[in-house]
Amino acid sequence: MNLSRTTRTETRVNLRMTGKELLELLRRDGQAIPKSGVDVTVRVPGGGDWSNMNLDIDDDTPIQISFTEITTEGT
């Protein structure tokens, strides 16, 4: 008899980042971004309440990044 066992683990990761945090990350990466006079926005496509407007990426409207990490172990 040949028995194998596999364990699969899924981890959901959610990250929220403000515009200030994004700029700091880019600066730490070596990007020459000024300390003042920089706007971080996202353009909303047409068709809704905020259509064709720029939204500031700040505490009220952060960038949201989500992904799933999957690991498999077994023999």
C-alpha cells in the first residue's frame, strides 16, 4: 500500500496603504520624489457617482491590495 498525505494552506493577505505611505515606500526604494507638492490620486472611470474625478489616496480612500498565498507540503 502506498499512502501520501498533502497539506494545503491558504492565507488571505490584505494591505491598505495611504498616499503618504506609498510615497515613503517609493522614496525608500530610491525614487527621487519631492517632500512636498506631490498628489497621489486615482482617476475614476465614467459611469458612477464619482465618475471622471480624481480621488485622493489618503486615510479615507486608501489603496487596497489583496492576495492569497498558497503553500503545499506533503510526500
